[in-house]
Amino acid sequence: SSVSAEYGSSGINAEYGGTTFYPKNFRSHILKMPEHGSYEEALELFLKAEEVAPKASIENRVLTGKAYFRLNQKSKAKHYIELALEQPAVTEEDIVSLEEAKRLRTNLGL
């Protein structure tokens, strides 16, 4: 069976074996820092997500900032944390991500 995923007007659609579904917490699964791999690889994924759906996720912008920080690119890290903080919270997840962005800005000196 084939597996594919695409971002559409109604969110992320995933297809497996000809059946389209909207996996529960799909966004939170794809936006987490990978357990294995590098920050460069994670950053590439976060930037692709931002390219496909700009402003779709505060969490993605926070994770992008964190990845840039880990790669010692503080000006880019600050840029993404500031972008996250400029976005209005719509969901509980957004509120949590904004709180994390505020902590990062303060604790990391961004």
C-alpha cells in the first residue's frame, strides 16, 4: 500500500492504501524534534513546513527558532521566536507554544 500526505485547505490530508484520513495529533507528531538525526535535518523539515503553510503553526516557528539556536545561529533563532510571538493564539497548543517562545526569548537572551 502507498502512503502520501499533502497540505490542503482543510489541513493535512494523509492517504494510506486509498483511504484518506486526518490523523489525530498529526501536526504535533510531524513538528516534534526528531529523536534521531541532526538539528540540520530537523531545521530542513521545519522550514519546509513553513514554506508549505506559512503561519499555520506557532509551534513550528518555535521549533525552528530552537533548531537555529542549537546550530548557533542566534539572529535567525530570534527571528523565528519573534515571528511566533507576533502570531495570535487560537488553540490551547498555541498558548503553550507562545509561553515557550516567551521563556526562550528571556532564558536564551534572544
